[in-house]
Amino acid sequence: MIQRIQTIYLLVAFVFMGLFAFVAPTLPLIVGGVLAALVSLGTIFLYKKRPKQALFCRCLCGLGVVNLILLAVYHSGEVPSSTLVWSVGYTLGATFCWFLASKAILKDEKLVRSLDRIR
């Protein structure tokens, strides 16, 4: 499980979203960040079900994009710009890690299917 690169990507995304939850400007974003972090951590343990793991990663990528849109909506004069910069950075980092994890999972699934075909 830990030797797979997608596990590392999902752990890094978990850390990014955990940090995001500390700097998020509003309560809905904090709850979304904690939820995304927990789902990211839970996705690691679906390593025997690669298609489902890839689906969760793609859904988390979508959640990251929605999170960025919400950050843009909530951006107003009362939110300090440094908080917004850190929030956007953590969200982009997590979304990129989820994307890379999804690609690696699909690559593993393709390899397993090709080996099954040879047998």
C-alpha cells in the first residue's frame, strides 16, 4: 500500500487540505476542507479497489475546483489577502495531488489488466 506513488500523493493532499482547514476564511470552507481531507485519507485504504479509488480521486478533484470557486465567491474586502493566497495555494496543491493520484491509479489498473490478458 505505502509503496504505491498514489498513496504518497493522497497523503500530501490530506496534509494540504488539513492545512487549508486552518486558514480557510469561512465555516463552510473549513467543513469542506476537513471533509476533503478525511475522504482523501480514506481513499488510501481502497487500494484493492482501484477503479473506485480512481473515482474518489476524480470526485475530490471536482471538489477542489468547487472549493476554488467558493474561495473566489467569498473573496471580499474583509478577508486578508494572505489568508486567501494560502487557501488558494493549499487547494491547488491538493487538487494537483488528487489529479496525479488518479493518473497513477489508472496506470496501475491498465498494467494489471494487461497482465491478466497475457495469462
